[in-house]
Amino acid sequence: MEIDGYEHRLTTILSADVVGYSSLMSRDESGTLTALQDLRRTEIDPRIQRHNGRIVKLMGDGSLVEFASVIDAVRFAVDVQYAVAAAQTGNADDKRIQFRIGINVGDVIVAGDDIYGDGVNVAARIEGLADPGGICIARTAFDQVNDKLDLTFTPMGPQEVKNISAPVEVYRVELDERSQALAMDTPQKITKPVVEAPPRNVKRWVLAAGIVVLTVAVTLNFLRLESSEPPVIAVLPFEDFSSAEHKGFLSDAVSGGIITSLARYPQMKVISRRSSFKFRDSDLGISEIADQLGANFILEGTQQYDGARLQISAHLIDGETEAHIWADDVDVPLEDLLKTNNVISLNVAESVGNKVIETEVARMTKDDVSALMIANAAQSRIMRNFSRESLLKNIEEQEQSLKDYPDSAWGHLGQALSLRIGLRYGWIEGDEEEIRKRMLDLARRGVELDPNNFMAYHALGRALTMNNDPDAAANAFRRAIELNPSSSFARTTLAQTLGFIGETEEALEVIAEAELVDPFYGHDIHWEKARIQWQVGDCDKALKTFQSSHSMPIAANKMLAAIHHCLGNDEEAKQAMTVYIAENPDWTVSREQDVNVGLWIAPGILDRWLGAMESSGMPL
């Protein structure tokens, strides 16, 4: 459109800027320029092309990129931030290049290949509000992606920005498990992005999960009786047809709850939420999605909430033929859903048959739901920011949960897991033996309160591990897997424990199972697989495994240092250890030994590990 002699158009503008560019250049001008050029060539430019962007201009410390689609712009931003971080794993902090990114949708003036105007200015200004390595978007962009991308958006409120007359509403894109999963997407295969709002009102987490669970479970069992292999089911995120006022109120509570409930049944394998939810709004057909996930059956559905009642429609589909096997519609008042979750599930199961499945869906009290909400928030926080600050906040909140909800297993298991992280990484103070004892007491109490909760056994396994009883820990993890065969992290922790006792062959088999359950797995599986490969001396594979993760936390640099030491890469080993020690300045080889002695009992492995730590530069 031409206005006042100038061509105008509405477009999506992304502004990116290098954090601390002047300082980087003053310390090492040629090294910084080379590193920046390498990142642009290998990580940034290919992703701009992949996400259908156009480079408007490149400056020494930043760039301006135009996208026809705001979805493509946000996907690119998430993808490139993880890629840039992964490409510099092991680099010292003072040499690490980070970007701030700002995204705006607005009117621009077109002049040849260049663009100008407030639309560009807003993108540049809100980019300055982002954290190092972070992303901020304007309200104009948020409105377009909130219901279409599986990301957590945190409102920052109206912001006064330079040379813009009115305040700009800004949202921060959280770099958490959702963004991590989105960054691992393959855009060539998935043409529409993942969608999932953050879990608001977790109190509704179990409200509708059991409505269709046992129907699906029994139907799958009936259909697959002739097969020696258990059927594999993937639950896609249910489409939300609620009005604008109520849209997103239940987030993915229904479909997410169904995944959790179905996972209780050993007669089937359930694809993890992290993997199946990547196909929200995908243009792929059911058979293609099933093929990519390795699923025999797909469960999809819709939900509609009007403020009082929730309508759910669910459909079970054959992953190969796309034939509809079973469907049901449920309409329930919101206040009755906790009861409905159990009762309807059992009634549906009885109506289809009960050849194998007799397990009831666990009934959760209101206190259970409240404690679960706190535990989920703690887990999200530590996954989003694996740091001392996050851990101490989790311990504080879990302690309050124990006081408020003493009869819920969730507070006990949540605090046990938090204490384990604090002790393992030296982030909490106090008598270590007392902390170990309390951790074990909490975990055992969690199992007593809810013996069917696989997370309680997972916490017990972690506590037993930290109390130098790896054999008992392995049994606890096996029980967790029995209760939830679709838990990838229960398998990952079992593999870790098997490695501690020297059962490396079985450990790698368990890791392979975890990869099957969670095809789009995160850094935890990469980490443990690399550690076991290092343990058996296959260090080339270990390095490849480690570097294939886009999201290794700083704490993993110990592992990276050990791998490089094994390969004779002394300089790289020291660089990785420098990064680790910068984050954990009080950690020593002596502390490392104290944490692992009596635990890592495979002959000779602990000595080899401690030798790698010392040689890489960890203080004695």
C-alpha cells in the first residue's frame, strides 16, 4: 500500500543484538569477529532460510530480519537461541556470544530492500528488554502466536520505550521445556507449530483425564490381543473450542491428564507428552504422525468450556488405516470433575470389557491437587533454570506445601527430589548426613501416602541413591516404571543407577527404551547416555551424544570435561571445567568424591572420574 508517496506494509520484524559486544571486541577483536561469522554461517543464516526469513541488514553487533509469518519469526528465535548456546558448549563465559531478540508485528515503510518506521523501532527497543540469550515479543506478536505455539509467555506489562509515544505491552518467551521441545522440531516435516499454554489452574490437571482413559485402554487391549508387542498410543493435544473468554482456561489438562492416566497400564506404551504435543495443529495426516511417533493408535479430541461445564469429544484412530475405532462425547459440570474422573472411567471400562485392566484411576483429593500444583511449578522452574536460585525457591515452596498438605505424597516426594539436587550440586548447606536421612524419610513417607504414584518411587530411588544404596534404588526405579511404563525419566534414572553398579550393558538398553518412549527426548537422556558411553570407554560416541543436545545445563560441563579428557582434548576439557567452576566456585574434587563414594561402586570408575576432574582443573 502506498501512503504519502511511500510504500507501507504490515510485517513481522525481528531485531537481534549481541550482548556485551563492545567488551567482547575489546578483549579479543579478531576472535570475536571470527566466532560471530562462524555462528552466522553455521547456525543463524541456515535457520533464517529454514524459517522463511529475509535478512534486511546486518550490523557488526546485530541484525534485522523480516518474516512474513510471526509464527515463523518466533520459531526461528527459539530455535536459534538454543542452537547458538549449544554451539558454544564448553566456551568460557567471557568468550561466549549471546543474543537478545525482540519481535514486533507492525507497519513499516519500504525503501528498496530496506524497511523503516515505528514497527522496526519497537522491535529494536523491546529487544533491549530481553535477558541475555532471551526473547521478548510485543503484544502484536503475542496475539498471533499465543494459541498457536507450544511456549510459555510471561507478561512484562506495558513498557515505556524510547521514541515511541505509547507504552508497548511486552511478553517474555520462557526458555523452558516447551521451548526446548519446539527447538527440536523439524520444520520440513511439521509445517504448523506446537501449541500448549502454560499450566494455569493446575487444580484442573486431573479434572477430566479419566473420562476416556479406560475406554481407550480396554479397546487397545482388545484390538491387540493377537500381538505379542503391547500397542503404542499417542495422545494429541485436544483442540480448544471455548469462547475467547474461557479459551486456555484448562490449558492441556484434559489431554495431558489422559496421558498420565493411560501410562498406568502396563498393557500399552504411551508416547510422552513432550513428543506427541509437538504435533499440535500439524498439517500431517494421522498415519504420518503415527509413523513419526512409532504409534499404533492416535487419540485426538476437542474440549469446550463455558465457565460452568466442560464438553469433551474423544476419538481413537488406527495409526495405519486412519479408521475411527471408538468415539465418545462427555458433558460434565466443572465442580464434579474430580469425582467424574474416577467414576466415568470405571463405568466406561466395564462397558467395553475388563479382560486385563482392573486398575482404578487414582482419586486425588483437593489437597493432592494443590500439592501437585506446587510440585509441578517446582519442576518447571528447575528445568527452565537449573540453578541454585531456582533450587532454593523450590525448597522454600515445598516446605510450605508439607505444612499445608501433610497428607499428600506430592509435597514429600517433591521436597525429597529438591534436597537431592541441592546435595548433589552443593547448593544447600547443613549436615549432609541429616539431609540424606531426611530425604529418605520424605521419600518413604511419599510411598506410604500414595503407593500407586510412580513419582513417589522415583523420589525413593533418588533418595536411596544418595544414601549409597544403588541396588535398592534400582528396584525403586523399576517399580516406578511398572506403575508408569511411559516414563522416560524413570528409565533414565534407572540407567544412571545401573551405571553406578557397573551394569552398563543393561543401562544402555534402558536408555534405548527411554528414547523409544520419548522420541523427541531432552538433555537428560543425552546426559546419561553420554556418561555411560564414557564409562565403557566409547568416548567418541559420548562426545557425539553430548553435543547432539541443544540444551545441556552448565552443570553438565563436568561430564563434557571428562569426555574431552578421555579423548586427550586437554584444552577443551579445561575450558568445560572453567565454565562449570565459574557457576560452582566452591566445588572441589574432595566434594565430588564425598558425593560419589559408596555410590559409584563399579570397579575403578570413580577413580577414573576423579582423575578426569582433577586433570581438567577442578580444585582439589
